[in-house]
Amino acid sequence: MVSDAKHPAVSIIFDSITQFKKQNFIEGKTDYALHPVFQTKWIKYGFKSLALPDAYKIPQVYDSYSSLFWWDYKNYHTNGKQFDKNSSKYYPYLVWAEDHFFGEHKGIMTNRDYPLTWESHASDADYKQMDILGSNLVKEKICLTHTWHAAEMFLYLQEKNAFR
């Protein structure tokens, strides 16, 4: 979030960490589920980026979001069920991030110019707003475009030198 340990947001974050602390890691909800590995990786990454002392340890438990944290702490991962075809269809950003972690390529890439990114069947989306682009999007519960999906695709493809 910030690049300076003296930024006012840092003290606010420190104050809020205590409500999520469990032993020597943090745990709270991300996307309506507990993801202690994913969340602890994030807090550790923040500490490291700001050169702050870090007493947290990444728990050695299965966390389906652990593989979404592909740029660091790859050795702190407990294998388990990976995202499936429905995930790729509905929440493709999860699959692209996981592909980046494991060096795979299961993420869907369309041959259309638009849309390249989407999300569908999300629990909190207001699909009625998509009617301006097409009533079928409301009916099929599809949201175009999607920034998390775009970011995961771009970063994965950039690392693979796909833009040359």
C-alpha cells in the first residue's frame, strides 16, 4: 500500500493486525473464507517491503488462496485441491494467479478482441448494471471487464515474455 514505514497508514494497519492475530500468524476472511496462509504472506510481504521487524510465521496448512500469492513465499505452500474448470469459467483471475504460481497454463484466453477479462456468478455483483452492454450479460450473470483478471493475465504473460 505504501513505500514508507512512517506513512500514517502503517500505524493504522499495525493497530488492526491485533484483531486478526492467531498465535504467530494472522487469520481473517478474504472472499468470505478464512485464508491464513494468503493473509500472512501479505502481511509478511508488507513488513519485508518496509524493512520492518516481522515475528509472523506462515502456517503450514492448506489454504486454497496460498497459490494466488505467486511472487514470493512460494516455499510456504501446502498442496491441496487446485481451482477447476468452473473456477476458470467464473473466476478466471484465480486460475491465472494459480497458473503463475505453479508455472502452468489452464487459464482461459479467448480469441476475441473483447472481452478479454470477466467474472461471472459473483455473490455481490449487481449484474443489472451490465444491461447497458447487453441483456444476455444480466441473464448469464457476467461482468465485463475485470481488473483483477486483467492484472493476473498481464503479469503472467509478461513474465513469460509473451509480448515479444
